[in-house]
Amino acid sequence: MTFCAKILIVAVLFGVNSVVATRPASADAQLLIEAASGKVLHAENATYPWYPASLTKLMTLYVTLQAMRERRVTAETMITVSARAAAEAPAKMGFAAGTQLTLDNALKMMMVRSANDVAVTIAEGISGSVEKFADDMNAAARRLGMVQSSFINPNGLPADNQISSARDLGILARALIRDFPQYGFYWHIPAIRFGKRVTRNYNRLISRYPGADGMKTGYICASGFNLVATATRNGKQLIAVVLGASSSTLRAEKAAKLLERGFNGNGLAWLRPSLGTVDGLVPIAAAPINMREEMCVNRKKPASETDEDDDAEIGADADGADGNATGNGRRRSLLSSLLPLPKDFSLASFPVLPVEPIEVFVGPPKQSARVASGATPGAKPIAVTPVQTAAAGKPDEVKAGSAPAVWTSLTASPLAHAAPPSMSTVLAETPVTVPLPRPRPAGLKPPEQ
């Protein structure tokens, strides 16, 4: 598809009220909003079309929870992996065609492992086919006012017309929190355990940034590294959207900086300009930003969602995100009601909390003490155990420990209420050693997630 054709399609999708523009000067998009009100605290390229990658799975989750609310399915509904699902590209669980699992387990695998095969299995289980599920995704997007979004598949693997924007993804994140607060544990699970294999959430803010409670990461070559992150402090929940970061570390750093400034910048709010609400941001009619050359062609080492580069880049300048007065920073200052952060702020300054992985499995539900049939109304939020860092001499492991408590990462949303007795909140019984993924060898094609 040519560049002009893409612009035409997107312009028709957006309508006559869109602003026509070319590629932005800076390579990323950022948005910070209040979850309860939708008030925009910061916006940079927030209405440029972008490939959502695995942030698509937030809409897959929304449509699935909607089906559960309508009682078309339940958490214990069995779904079956088809040949089409089994053939999806990584990241994936790798189940053979014919494998059955509960919808509850499938959602946990999709949200933590970002499993593309499981996302297709969910879509086929809910709507009968990927195509019909995509119709349901697009219908939900229209109802929510996501005017820049078009969905072709449920997992975010590359497709020319799989498009969204930071604006629309902020609207979607708000809708999940508002419409399905009782299911919030799905988007802040720190890790899952399938047999002996443990997978940590790719969202580095979970179990690290104080108050972090969601949501989802995404990556394909064309999109760069994407993240929708939520955090709650003192009853206030914020949503940060970062699209097109150059690494998984930098997207986490950028999101943390946005959240930190949002939480700490209230004292002089009356001095800062109002940016309106997220649904009032004006869409831009342009071709989606395509970062394939930057991410996967003009690099010595191809980018990968699963790369773990420790904190080598944490603390690096996040493209002027500190609100400096030069270059892109000057332009950002006109689109933000936030105050600058101290120069030394870094996500690395926060300790990593340990994780007790939630067990996932194939087959029917387990009727045992390890798998509760549902939460009791009025139940307290699940608290995460405090942390100690990796043991000396074992840099590739993070062990659960008994260091002093710093915060709980699974705090309830200010919009949340007690969970009904229909969903499971499964935690492993004992601390475990969680192996971190090793860096991908240079030259190996990365999974597209």
C-alpha cells in the first residue's frame, strides 16, 4: 500500500474534523490522563495514527469481558486452540491444535505472556472467528469514541489497517477501568507460572514503580516499543501511554516520568493551562508512523520485546520528557500541564519487588484450595510481597525475599469495587525463583508482539 493510499484511508476513517499532517518531528507519542475524569495532563503526538502492536490485546480483553458481562461466556468456559491459532507467530504459549483451556487461564496468558496464539483462541471462542471478533472489536471502538482505531486481528501482529493512537488507547484504558473494575487483576498480574516455566510481565513498572497497577506492553518493528501504564496513589489513578520508544527500558522510563510528574505536580495546577479531556483531542489524518527501519533494519541488534538490558538505559534522557526549554522539550511544554522532574529521577531508583507467579494451566478448572472459585464481596486487594534484588553471582535471577515492605502494586483502582463471586484470584502458595529472559543473540529475528 502506498503512502498516499494510507493517508486516504486514514483520512476517511477519521472524518472531516481531523487535522491533516505529516510525520511528527519527534519519533514517539506520549499521553497522560486522569483515569476518573479523562483530564489530559500531557499530550505529545497523542493523535497521530500508530500501530498498536500488542496493545491491541486491551481491546481483546474489553470485548471478552463484555461477553462475560452479557453472560455469553464465563471465566470457566472452555475454549479450544485451532490450527490457525497454533500457527500464529511468537510471542506464544505454543499449544498444539486441539488443546483446551479455560477463558480465565487464557486471559492471564494473553495479558502477561502476550501470547498471540491464545489471543486468537479467545477470539474464536467468543465470536466464532477472527474476522467476526474483529468486527466486535471495531463496534466496541466506535461505541467508546475511538475514532482513530481499526482492528484486523485480536493480537496486534502486523497488519496495514491495524491502527490506533495514544488518544484512543487512553480512552480504551479508561473504559476498562470504568466498565470492568472487578476484573482489574487481569491487567496487573506480575507473573504467571505454567508448569516449570515462569514468565514475568513485560511491563517493567509492575512490581517496581510505586502504585503501578497495569496495563499492557506492545512491540512490532513498525510500532517501536509501546506501553499503556496505570498507577494509583492516594486514591488518584493516572494512565500513561507511550508509543514508539526505542527499547523496552526507555518506554518504562518515559511512562514512569509521566506518572511521577502527574502525581507530584498538583500544587500549582491552577497556574497551568487546561488541555481538556482525552476524547476532546483532535485526531490527525496521516499515515501511521512506521518505525521498521529504525527498529529492525538500521540496527546492529534487532529490537525485541523480550530483551532484558537491565537498567543500562534507565535514567537516560527520554526525548525531552523532563520538560526542558530546548528542542522538542519546548514544544512539549505547550502541550503539558505538568511540572519538570528533578534531573536525577530514574525508575532505577525504585527497588524491584519479588513476584509470586499466578499458576495457569490447560484443561478444566481445578477444584482445590489453590484455585478459588471467586473473590468474596468486600475482599481486600491482594498485596504483593516486598522485594530483595538478585543474589550476588546470579544476575539472571530475581528471588522472592523478606526485605521491608515498600508498597503494594496490586492496590485497588479508585473506580473499583469489590469483585463478584465469579472470578478467580489465584496466587502461588510459596515464593519461587523467577528466571529473567536472557538477551536475544544478535541477528536473531525478534518476536513481534
